[in-house]
Amino acid sequence: MHQDVDLRVRLVGPGRLGRSVFALLSARGLPVELWGRSGRIEGDCPDPNLTYLLVPDRALGAAALAHADAQVLLHASGATDLEVLGPHPAAASLHPLMSFPGPEVSLPTGLVPAAVAGEGQAAEVAGALATALGWTPFPMNGDRRLYHAAAVVAGNFSAALLYAGGALLAEAGVPEAEARGLLLPLVRAGLDNAARSPAGQALTGPVARGDEAVLRAHQNAIADAIPALSPTYDALVGWSRALLRGEAGGR
């Protein structure tokens, strides 16, 4: 559907995502250039027909004004609506549901879902750009606050929970340098199950079994070892119970 769209790309924002997108497009042989505040930094793309803003949210308004003459104007923010791009006649957004540490570290491989918001030509071009990058575009024209919160909960907070599990394992006597790595296979298995199964099948452990004695023992031990983690543990127990009762999302 998107393969016949001509893409000549100006990227604005030499941060981790901007450099990663530049590397991906360059590797695929597409005409692309990377811009910063003072102008072009790398690459050369005469007559670009797409400008992709990969700047921090707070800088989007100014960047949109600076590139208001773009044929198609996209931004990469997950949390910001299209209004920040002003009254541009061809505006959309393309936000990858993935973290990008920068091409100096590694580029994500495998499935990279990418949310496209907008209509008409701009949305078509955004989808074409996603496909050119090897991403899988999907439409997302709903509440961006909830969309971005979903990304934060699933991405950032899952990492925070792995750090929490590692801290507890270290408190139990496992070498701290090894703790998170030892938990990672369990985390991956749990997430794989949750992605394809309802909560009643995917959730295991003392909450699913209704083992209140074990849960109380956990709560007491966590309160002694890492008190700041106690409210999080209690909240996750409550959320898991709601999932199992069918009173929350993720069914």
C-alpha cells in the first residue's frame, strides 16, 4: 500500500531517535538528511518532500514554525496532539512503540509497531515512512494521553519492576550484578503469556492461587527490606486481583 510513495526525508533533531532513523534510512538507500538547530548536520537530500520532527516535545512548536514550508510535516511525539504542528495542510505523527538507545549502541530488530495519527496524504506518507524504516504502522487517532500512558506503563514501568525484582533478589542474598539477568527469562515468559492469553490463564503465583499467607509474608518482608517498594507491591496485588475478577482491562 505504501511502497510506491516517493520519500525524500529531512529529519530534524539529532537525538537518539533522530540518529537512529537517519541510520536506518541511510542503510536502505533513501535520500535523507539530518538537521539540528543550526542547519544540516549529515546527509544530503535536495528538495525533501517530508520533514520529520524528532525533537523533544517542548521544542515541537518552534521546530514546526521553522519548517512550516515542508510539503508534509510529521512529528514523532507519543504524547503530543497534531495541533502543535499548527495549521499545516499536511500534518501527521509517527511514533514508534519502541525505545531507541541510539545507533551507537544498537538498533531495535524485529517488530516495531508505529502509531500513525492524521488523515489523508500526511497519514499515507507517515505509513510509507514507517514501512521504509521496517516498522509496522497502525492507526492511532484516539486520546494520546492514554496512548502514551500505555507506552510508559508497559515499557518504562516494566523496566522499573525488573529493577525492583532485582533489588529484592539482591536483598535475599543473590549477587546484585546477576540479579536482574536471573529474573529476565521469567519476565519474558510472563510477558509472552500476557500478550497472547487472558489474565486468568497468564497470571500465576500467589495472587492467582489466592494464597493470602504468602502475600502477607511478602508484604512484611518487603516492608522490612525496601519500605519504598511496599505501596507498589500492594497496588500490583490489587490490580492483579481486579484482572482476575474481570474488573479491569487486559481480559
